[in-house]
Amino acid sequence: MKRFSELSEAEVLALAVANEEEDGRIYLNFAAKLRDQFPGSAKVFEAMAAEEQGHRHQLLSLYEAKFGKDMPHITRADVKGFLKRNPVWLLDGLRIDVARRQAEIMEMEAAEFYASSAERARDVDVRKLLGDLAEIEKKHESLAAKLGETHVSGDVKAEEEATKRRLLVLQVVQPGLAGLIDGSVSTLAPIFAAAFATHNTWNTFLIGMAASVGAGISMGLTEAMSDDGAITGRGSAWLRGVVCGLMTTVGGLGHTLPYLIPDFWTATAVAGVIVLVELWAIAWIRWKYMETPFTSAMVQVVLGGLLVLLVGIFIGSS
């Protein structure tokens, strides 16, 4: 993968074309899934797709004028720093608030990308077009907002999240959730394996501390190195790394600290209850902030966590 700073102007334009094509298709998918129940919102997304196509034609025309007809194939997946999108447009029974929230995140990411690209551009025409597109994406009175006033009911608009909440999800909730999942689930097997292998609460506590802190350092560095925030607007990489690392450590310490209790079975029972609380909390956060249906989140997280727990107990008891 290339870093954004390593891209040439030709590659930036080619990437912008690919982004507009992808976003246009996503908006059309939203429109198709919402048309029966929310025809007004479907018109919003159809118009947004048309706007993306207009941007695409502008970018293609400029690319051809500057660099000719041969354009490199480059997508978000080839460049470090773009958000990994949750493919909500593939869901059956797509909720209107989920679609509109995803569109807002896409627009915010596009605005950051164009603004960063315009700052780096040396060609005047390229700089102007990228700057203009950044302003279009940033405007509160953009096409999406105006059409929302025309086609979307007050009830639907009331469901839209504020910009501050979107940034909270991108900068804090996502890295924190990733850390909490890793810390809570990945440490289950070694901690409970140690517990049932030794029946020694102090040794189990030391192993749990080592696993939790070690996982926190690893996850924190991974998050900090994964995205510098230049494209996505996710804020300081090291802040996200600290959030991710701390939540990873907290997730592991939750079922480690009970082993400060001298009695093995009492400590294990308390740790088991805490594990259930941790798994429920992860499922709730995924439902609240990540658009995952609560039942699905519970099945995925609880089933996965219990399987890891049973593996640890089985190995430790062998």
C-alpha cells in the first residue's frame, strides 16, 4: 500500500475518479433499498449519485487534459489511511438513519481527501478543482442538505446525528471498540488456561496482567501506525492509539483482577460474571454506534467469546 503523501498528482486524480465512482454506486444502492418505504430519501441519494457522476466527469476531463488517456488503476484499498467502510448498503432492511449517517461520513471523508490533495497539488488547475470539490463536500447547504429539506420528513431529519457525534465515533469509539474486543476476547484463552492449569490465583493474575498490558501496547501501536488521519479526518493517530491501547488493557484486566481473590473458585466465578458483562457491553456499543443489529451483535460477540473461553478452560484442564 502507498501512503497518501507518496502519490503523484496523476495518481491523486485517478484515485479521486475511483472514489467518485464508488460513492456514486453506493448512493444508488441506498436509493434502491429505500425507494419503497422512503421515496423522498431515495430521491436524495439518486441526486447525490448524479452529483458524484458530475464530479467524476470533471476529474476525468482534467486528467485527460493534463496526463493523457492512460490512467492508472488505483483505489482506496491501495492507499493507506482511508476508513474501512462497513458495507451497510448490502444489508436487507436497511434503516434510513443508517444510510444517511453513512452518507455523512462519506462526505466528510471526501472533503478531507480533497482538501489534503489540494494543499499538495502544484498544478494550478488541479489545485483549483480539488479545492472546489472540497468546498462542495463541506458546505452545510450542499445538495444533500437542500434535498433533505425538500424531500425528507422532519422525523427522518431528527434522526440525523450531529457532526460532533460522527467525529466521536471516528476518533474514539472505533479505536476504543477495537481495543475492547481484542482485550476482552483474545485474553480469555490464556488467562483461563493458566487458571485451570495451575489453580493458583496469583500466578493467573500475573499472566493476565502480562497478556493485558502486552496486548494493549501491541494494539495501541497498530492503531497509531495504521492511519495518520490526513485523509479520514479521524484526528491524531497517537490519540487513537492511546484510546485503543487503554481499552485493550482494560478489556483484559476486567477478568484478570478477580484473581487477586485468594480462593480459586470464587475468583473464577467473579471473573466469569465480568466476562459476560464485557461481552454484553461490546454488543451494546456495536449496536449503539456501529449500526450492528443488537441480536446479531450479541450472537457474534457472545458466541465468539464463549468459544474462546471454553478453549482456554479445555486446554488448561488437559
